[in-house]
Amino acid sequence: MPEPTYRVLRSRRRTLVITVSADSVVVRAPLGMPDAAIAAFVAEKRGWIERKLREYADDRFAAVRSGECLLDAGIQRPVRFGAPRDGEGAEGFFFRSALSVRRYFERTRGPVLIDALHALSRKAGVSAADVKLRDFKARWGSCDAQGVICLNWRLSMLPLPLRDYVLLHELCHRRHLDHSPAFWAEVSRFCPDYARLRGELRAYSFLSLLYRREPAGGR
């Protein structure tokens, strides 16, 4: 797990203080304190920081978890289950059941997801032998030795920067089928901010638990 990304604000103070919000970690430090001392303090408080970020993530996505909203390219849109057919409109999504979400997203967002992978493959100078959509339980994507890239259909629910990071991550496996320093150097070539994005991605891991069964209460 990468170290927390944080911003340092220096002032005429005597102590170090960490403030965690929904989308940032701020360290308030004395003017003359060395960067190494600040980094050591953040490392010491890492568990607390990650716990607070998870708490904010829970609040941020409470409506998604409860089935009131659905993420679409990072945007929370209202969703209603129990409709006579599957679709969407200005008021949001409507589905027959939670099990309809995957089919609908694969049909309507799947082609966009695959097109995005092909566009990034031109940027990275590598291509997939084939691309498939999957219903992974604990990963966003995979790439095998034959060059077949499998993508979690829920990638279409992520904000575009996070989606594209995952796509580039899998494309870089076309050159390195591991997570060696050489692999991460390759990722960094095309996504210099990958460490921050990788950290942000964890807040969306709960999505893999959704849309596998009917919501509680028969929604």
C-alpha cells in the first residue's frame, strides 16, 4: 500500500498536526521542521490517516451502498429498482433488479471502456491481443501471458482518471507481467501520478460487493 499523499502547510507554530478530510491530508508544521521529520510523523500516523480516509469514503458513498444512487464515471446518479424495464433518463437510472446493472453497463458503457483502452494503448505503444469484460470480485483488471486483458465492468463507474490508471496499469503488463520496479517505472512513464491514483482507487473497492444479488427489502 502506498504512503498517504499529503500537503504540508508551514507556519509559526511549535507542533505537528494532521488534518484529514474527504479528499485530502494536510500536515501543519513549524517553519523550520525538516521534511524528513514530517515524513516520519506521517508514517507513524499512517494507520490513523487511512482509517479516517476510509470513514470519509464510507460517508461519501453511503447513497451508493444503500442502493439509492449509482456511480456513473464517478458521478452519483439516482437509481430505482423494480422498474418494468432497464434504462436511464434525466432523472437517473431505473432497473428491474440489481442484477440488471451489470448487463446494462456492459451493453452501454462496455464499448466506451474498450475504446478507452485502445486509445491509451496507442499512447503506451502496446496493445492487447483481446479485451474482455469480467465480473471480478477482488480486482479491477488482469493481463495474461497471451496478451488478453480482462476488465472489471465496474471500471465504468469510476472517475475517468482512476479508470484510465487501471487501463494503463494493465497495458504496462504487456511489457512486464509482474509488479517489479521495472513495471512501476513503465507505469510512471505514462501516469506520473499513479501513486496517488492507486491510493484513491481503494475507496471504490466496495463496488465489487454490489450488484451481485437483490438489494435488501426487495428494492
